[in-house]
Amino acid sequence: MAASEPANHRSRADALRRRIATASALTPSELRRAALERSADGPPLVPPYDALVTQIGIAAYRVTDAQVSAVRSVLGSDKAAFEVVMSAAVGAGLMRFDRAMQAAKDASDAP
Amino acid sequence: MRLEEIDAGDTLGHRALIGFISLVSGMRLPDAARVAFYHQEFLGGTLGGWTQATMRGPSDWRIGERELMAALVAKWNSCAFCTGAHSAIAAKDIDPSLVQAAMNDFEAADISPKLKAMLKFLQKMTREPVTLTAADARSVLQTGVTKQALEDGIAVGALFNIVTRYADALSFAMPSSEEFDKAAVMLLKRGYG
């Protein structure tokens, strides 16, 4: 898309969502998809992931050192823990994007 | 930074780049930039590219307005780093006293009705997303905001609901006011790409 064109935000959001699920990563795709959904109030994950991912979704400023280090310890690397953090953050943001875009669409579609 | 490898850099090249930029700029490279360099094979350019397009691409919203949206989303998410960073950038493009007024109380600030309506929508999107309805969107469109501009604002809201969360989960170090100001000049010019 040329730089002078307005952004197609839906395409960009969908590309980000797909990337979380399919990226070249250290963590299993299922874990990243589950984190994406959980931070948007989806089904719980097993410990220690659920505490961190839920906290990121609800109030990330309250995430603790212990929550991050518990996930890092289980996964064994900073990169793997980073993948879980980013998946949770992206999930919370994209849930809001979807809701907002639906509201915008409904406003435009209404007679 | 809770994950030390992000702080240090994950490759020799990134470590050298972090050191070089810090040296040339005269300040510690902020954690937001360190994250952008880190584990790039994971997200590729998907998040950074969308951020650049949203915050610096064509839009009816001027750059300062988009940065103000980002700063307020950060405030609503209690993210001190992003609140500081993006209000500083907004103040490079919009009257700083107006930025401050909007940060304190956007509904009372002397900003345009279009921007006020967009911010009200973003506040609900951030805090109570499941309650958003067509009526909320119509409130923005009725001020003359176009459908594209509404979507541009929504994209800012989505992106900064992402960025504020990883900034806080990773525990970004807080720059000083002078460092925020110096970084703001660079970010205004160079963006996020």
C-alpha cells in the first residue's frame, strides 16, 4: 500500500493476530493463542501463565516481578516469556479494536 | 526491565546499536526502543509497521492529536512511561498548555469538538470496551469526523492498549523529564518505523 493511502487498520490488525498464532517462536502456538484470548476475558490458562496473562489484561501496571519470573522460569528463556507477555498485550488491544470497529460499522450500517 | 536480555540486546549487532545510539543521543536508549530491537523474528514488522502507519501516516488527525490520544489511553491504563512519552511528543506539535489541559481534563479543555468526541470514545474503548455501541460511534461521526478518521482513532486506541500493557508488564524504566523531551524530538521526526 502506498504511503499516501490511508491505513487499512482491519488488515493490519488481522495480520498482527495471525502473526501471534503463526510466528517463528519458542512457545507453542496454542499457548500464544490462549494468552491472546485470555487477556480478552477468554478461558483460563494453567498456572503460572494465568496470573500473568490475566493481570496484563486487567491492569498491567499491577504485574509483579514474581508473575513474570514464574513464567520465565517455566519457559526457560527471556524470549519465550516475552512471547507470552506480547501475546497477552496484543489480545487485550485487539479485543478493544474489534469492539470499537463493530460499533463503527453498526453506526455506518444503520439506516 | 524485568527481562534482562531485552535491556542488554539479544544479538551482538543490537547490543552495539543500543550502545551507539545511547552514546550519540547522550541518554540511555529508552526501553520502548530496546523492545523494538528485541526478538524481531517473533512479530516481524506487524506491530511496528501498524504503529508507524497509524501514528505518522496520512490521517485527518494531526500528529499531535494522535499523540495526545495515545497519552490519554496511557493515562487511563495508568502507564506512567507512555503517559510521559506521548504527552511530551504531543507538546512538540500542539500548544503544550493545551496538551496539559487535555491531560488533566479533556472534556473541559479547549480542544476541538471532533477531538473531544474521539477521546470520549477512546476512554470507553479503553475502560469499558464491551459496552461500546453504535450510539458511541455516531456521537463521534456527528461532529464531522469521517469514518476513516474514526478508524484511525480506533487504531491509536488499540495500539496503545497493547503498548501500555507490555510497557508495564516488562517494567520500563522511567526517563527523566529532560530525557522524555529529548526523545520526543527524535520520535516526532522519525516516528516508529
